Amino acid sequence: MAGTSTAPEGRDARRAPAPRCGDDTGVDPDQLPDGLVVADENGRVVRFNAAAERVTALRAAEALGRPLEKALPLEDLEGRRWWQLTDPYGGLAIRVRQPERNLLLPGGREVLVSARYVRAEPLGPVRCVVVSLRDTEARRRTERSHAELIATVAHELRSPLTSVKGFTATLLAKWERFTDDQKRLMLETVDADADRVTRLIAELLDISRIDSGRLEVRRQPVDIGAAVGRHIQAYVASGQPADRFLLRIEQPLPALWADPDKVDQVLSNLLENAVRHGEGTVTIDVTPSASPREGEETGTSVTVSDEGPGIPEESMNRVFTRFWRGSKRGGTGLGLYIVKGIVEAHGGVITVGRATGGGAEFRFTLPVSTPAYLA
């Protein structure tokens, strides 16, 4: 019909309006966790959020309106100026982004930088450059943590594997020269060292699952008082005096649904910590308590305390981190980190403090987690 216009067909009809740098998107840039710097089609900075100020140590007022390469004089690790290398406004028209990489600010401060080139249409001129800035400190901490983990594993594996190799090689080469008692002693040592390696591998697997959020909890009814009693009996059987342990159970306890193997792992770590690093009587209190999980009224708390020197106040906030060691009496420093991960995987909480007798006191609380069909 004459006088009637029709919309063009195809992809052009669906193309969104070209973005305008500096438009209000409804999100406050200062609330973003990463540094955000936006330059318009003329290469001048039109946005510089609070995180960018923190990362660059430059005030937004000093950056706004300046050319991008002046506001962010970035260099690569070889000393080359990044904006001259990448040339966002005059470079390849097919380029839409720059992947994240390590760059240097004046003074040698490292930052992680990525960039996006916004065009009104494919192969068209750049309308704005959006730059993301991130501090490298978090990544450095992660890399240091991984390096420490590798070094710890290598150190902890070297000793038992050297022992295993030494004894097995000796037995194979000189079997007839040893008495049965000597052979038994060597094989018992090999067996103990093999158990040590197995425990270390299990710890590494637990750390991997905790860090990735894949630690599975298979809930079953757990008699936690009986579980504590079994650990005490094992210590007494291995030579610890029975009167070193005091178990107090407040009845009635709520029915607890948890992963029995992982609860045993938590109890084993806490009791070993008290026996190895503490002194005097090791007291274990099992009591009903308020549930740490919203929507449940009851939970179960276990408190393990000793009468030793305790943990220094300045170390309290590091107890559950990787590689923390309360003394020089061995260990990988991974046990309490794993304990915290297991407790939290159950929806529980764990704390550390000073016991009445002056020693260390660890307390963890688990929700009863009764299945819905029994509630």
C-alpha cells in the first residue's frame, strides 16, 4: 500500500541500537568487584569506578577526560607500551577483545587487564573500549598456596617412600641374612609408612573436593557418643593412659544424621591434635545445642579441650587455614583445614578458643539433619 513503510528484513531488523559509552545501565559501576575503565570513541576516559581507583591508586577525577593511554600507561613485562601494541582504535577491524594478561602500572605494580572493543556494527569503528582491571594479589596468594601444597606433599612423601624403598631393597637383596624378628620389624615399618602415604593421598583428595565444592556427605544415623568412645579406646589400646581422657555426654541427645566416616575423620583429627600438642586431661563434651542450620531447632555439639599451653591469641584466626602448625611436632598442617571443610559440608560450624584449664578448645556443632520423611 502506498505511503506504508515496512521494516527491513534479516539481521539488520533485529540489531540493537549501538551502545553509547557512559550510558547508565542501571548498575552502579562503583559496586562492581573489578576495576572498570571505559573510553569513548575519541579514546578519552568516561568511566573510572571505585575498584579502578583502588587497583591503580589513581583518583577518578584525575583520569576522567584524559586519553586512555595517559590515564592507564600500561606496559607489558618486557617494557613495551600496551596501547601502542594493541592499537584498539586503529588496529584490526575484526578484533573485539583483548584476553586477560599481566601488565605493569608505573612503579612496577602488576595488574590483570582485559579489554573489550564495542563497535556499532561488525568491522565498524570502535565506539568505546571497556577495560577490566584486577589486582594480582589474590592470584598470587593462590599460586603461593599451590606451591606450598606441592612442596609439602613432596616433603611428606619423600620420607616414607625412602624408608619403604630402603627396607624392601634390603630384604630382597639379603633375605637369608635376617632373622624372622628382624624381617617382621622391617615389614611393620614398611606397612606403617605405606599407611602414612595413604593418609596423605586421602588428605589431598579431601582438599581437592573441599576447594571445588564437591565433598559428598552420605547421611546416616550416627551415635556420636559411641564414636568418641571408640577413638578413646583406640588410644588406650595404643598405650595412652585411660585416665587421660574424660568423656561427658549430656542426655538426651537429638538423633543425628551425618556421614559416619567423615564424622570419624573430624573426631580423629581433633583428638590427635589434643593428644599430640596438648597436655594433661583431654576432655570431650557431647551436648545438645541450638542448630546452626536455619529451620532446625536442635543440633549436636562436640567440644574437645586439653590442659596444654593452648593456641596463641594472634594465631586463632589462622588455625583452620592450610599448613598451619601449632608446634614443631610434625604433621602436614592440613588436618584442621579438612576438619573445617567437613563440618561446613554438613551445614555445621566449628570454632577454636581457650579452654577453662588454659589449653586449646575446639567445638563443632552439627545440625541433626533429619530426613524429611522422618520429620
